[in-house]
Amino acid sequence: MKVDLKRQIETYKASCGRFSVVTVPALQFLMIDGHGDPNTSQEYKDALATLYPVAYKMKFFSKQELGRDYTVMPLEALWWAEDMDTFTSARDKSRWDWTLMNMVPGWMTQDHYEEARKIVANKGSAPAIDGLRLETLDEGLSVQTLHIGPYDDEGPVLEAMHNSFIPGESLMMTGKHHEIYLSDPRRTPPEKLKTILRQPVTDAERVAPSPQ
């Protein structure tokens, strides 16, 4: 039976119009870093062209060699910049740094990854293979919501998350802005795109300085 991990892991579910405080489990991902506007950057295109061949090779290895089939997970990305206002008001994508990610099941090991990576690299069709890695991400306490609509309409949602909901809950932002792309933009109209927006946080009271 094929396993769909996004149905089993609760933090791959979110509600539109509502911010939720969740605890994200530690998960392992294929990761590749880059910089610049994802709409125009060749670096971004090369990263996508590398990430998915390895993801599917690992899936086929799991099915054929381990007898455990699973659905390849959706594309995810971490986003950050020196000035985080570029995500909310300015939306200056040329200044963004990113890590593209694809989650793989915990039963897939570093050896499985290395074998898949080697096979894909030998085919010569993965332009950014040298930058790919398998790594665990442990975000823990986070705030997330579901955004429905074009990616460029995320700004007001992030503004409300960062500047109203998070401080209103006595939380502080930590880590990097995280997006999970539940829809395929090649097949989904922009107004129907579904994206989970996530921000790792910590309890502000725990990190506040003690009174003298």
C-alpha cells in the first residue's frame, strides 16, 4: 500500500483564515540552497531540476528494494533575507535567499540517498547536484496558516502573522519562513493555489531578560 505522508503528519494540514500554533516533528529533507527571484533565477531552475530526480529515485528505490511505497511529497522552501520586510511589504524577490526542500520518509537512510544521488549524477541531467544534501530539520513550535491564492498575495497574511498574531500570543519568531506548496502551479490557476505558510517561534517569556 502506498503511504501518503502528508495525510499522516498533522502539520501538513492547515486552515485558511486561521493561525494555528503547532509543534512540527523533526523530519528529513532533500535540500538545496540558492539566492534570487524564483521567477527569473537560473539557479532556482537548476535546483528544481536536481531535487526532483533524486526524490523520485529514492521513492522507486524504497518501493523496489524495501517494499515500501510512498507518494513523493510536495515542494517546500525556506525563505529569508537580511531585511525581512522584503517578504511582506516590498516583496523584492531579487534579495531573497532560499532552500528548496522535499521531505523523504525516516526509513530512507543516508546510504539510500547517496545511491540515488550517484545514479542521478551519472545521468548528467542534474545541474546542481553538488549542492544537494539530505538533512534533518527540527522546527518545533511554529505558527502556520493556509493561504489560498497567488503567491504574490501572501504579503498581508505574513504581515498579520508576524506583527499581530505572533506577538499577541507572547511568541517570538525564530528560524526561517517556511512555505509548503500543496498545489502544482503548472496545473492550478493562481487564485486556487494552496500554500501552507509557517513561521517557527519560541515563547517570548522564556527568553525575556530577568528583572534586575
